[in-house]
Amino acid sequence: MKTSNKIYNVHLWFGDFKIENGTLVGSTIVKKNVDSILKRINGSDTFNLDKNCRNLFRNIAISSGFVTSDSEYVEILREVTLELARERVVEAESKKDQQIIQSVETIDDIDESINLLSERLTEWQGLKFKHLKGEELERAIISSKEMRCDALAVDFAIMITRLRETRQHIADHISSEMSSFAPNLTNVAGALLGARLMSKSGGLNNLAKMPSSTVQVIGASKALFRHLRYGTKPPKHGIIYQHPLVNRSEASQRGKIARMLASKISIAARLDNYSSNLYPELLEDLERKIEKVKKPPSKVVEENADKTS
């Protein structure tokens, strides 16, 4: 009497195997490196990383030649699970990263709308409310008894006011999210500027990989192109000009201050990308260096003389 062969095709995280009557008769094994194994695992959600069939998996790994010992199997599995966990954390963080980017881009869209609508309102009602613009004009139109009969103008002003309120709500949300997601970048650059730098670079991870010279000119692509193509002066700063340490400085000092700020932003982004701890000394050190730049040369000479005497 013939007995039917029992053949099983087994798909494991380190390869595909054919087992006949309890004996391994064929196998296709992945390369013994973390990248190859992770690529296989990420391509399917059906692999069990040795949770329930521990001994069977190890025996197959050894008998197929994937590993030579039990300890080698455990070591490779440990490396794979650690890297897999790291990838999952990065993936989860990238979702928050993208939410912040979408929020700051929404603010930029709202700002553009507010500016456009505010200009239209000024042209429309400017003759009745001379010398008033922006929020002052909107408040005057909404509260003016004379304008109550012009319902369209009042509704228009209320709409712009609500846009401003929405913008503030989103800005508060970004500030809260950035404080937990990128505390050092927030401390050095500010929540909104930090979020804009992330947006322009494609995320915190990309920003952390950039040299400070690139960070310094993020947002100045047109000026940089003109410099490379036509030999014009290179840009001293991009959107980091929005930082008060830069835009409130004298024009002759802005380039040097922008360079210092970009350096600290690069360090802050790297710290946030690989850690969750806040290092307040980053901003303190930056402010000390900028204070020296802003001091008159004579005062710096006097201080150096005092130190050497």
C-alpha cells in the first residue's frame, strides 16, 4: 500500500523551504544581511519572527545552512528586530512630521489669502476709513454704526477676521506639536520657522542630513541660481531671515549671524532626529556669540585686553 508524501512549502523570514516527510529537500535563502532580510519582511505581513515556532525555525535555519549555530541565529534575529523596531518608530514619527508640514503650508496659504483679501477690502472701503489698513480697518468696519447698512462689507471684514483666528489656532497647534517633536529646533529657530525649514527640506530627517551652508540658504533658490548662472552675489540667507536674531540685526552683520544661526539649526535638527532631549545651551551659546558680533570693535579689543592682563 502506497503512502502519500507529505510536502510542505514553508515561507520564513530568512527564506523559502520545501519539506517532504519531515525532511528538508529544497530551499531558497536570502542574503545573510539585515537589509536583505528587512526587504523581505517589509514585502509581506505574514512572517512570524520566531514567536511561536522558535525551535522549528532555528532547526530549519541551521539545517539549510543559513546559520551555523543557535547563537548566530539569535544574534541575526536580534539585529533584524532592532532595525525593524527602529524603522517602525521612524515611520510613526514621519507621519507626525508630515502633519506638521501640512499645517505650516496651510498657514502659508491662509497668509496669502489674508493679504489678498485685506488689500481688496482696503481698496473697497479705504475712502471711508482713511489711513486704516489690515486688522484696524476690519475692526473699524465691523464696529462702525455707519457701516451696518453695508452688510457685504461687514461680512467681508468678518470673514477675514475669522481667517486670522483660524491661522492663530493652527499656529498654536504647530507650536505645541513642534515642542514635543523637535524641541531643540523649536528652541533655536522658533516653532513656525522650524516647521517651514522642515517643509522646505522634506522633513526633519532630511534637514538633519543637510550641511549648515545649505540650511543657511533654504528658500533662496532663485538667488542661488542667479549666483551660479550669472555670477551675481551669493545669497546670505534664505527663510532664516525671518528669525529676529537675523532680521533685527544691522545689514552688515546679517550674513555672519545667519551663518551662526544655520550652524546651530543643523545641530538642533540632528539632535531632534536622533534624540528627544532638549539642550537649552544651544540657544544660549548662539546668543553669546551673536552678542560678541554686535559689540563695537573697540569694546571687543578692550575685553580681550582685560582677559590677557
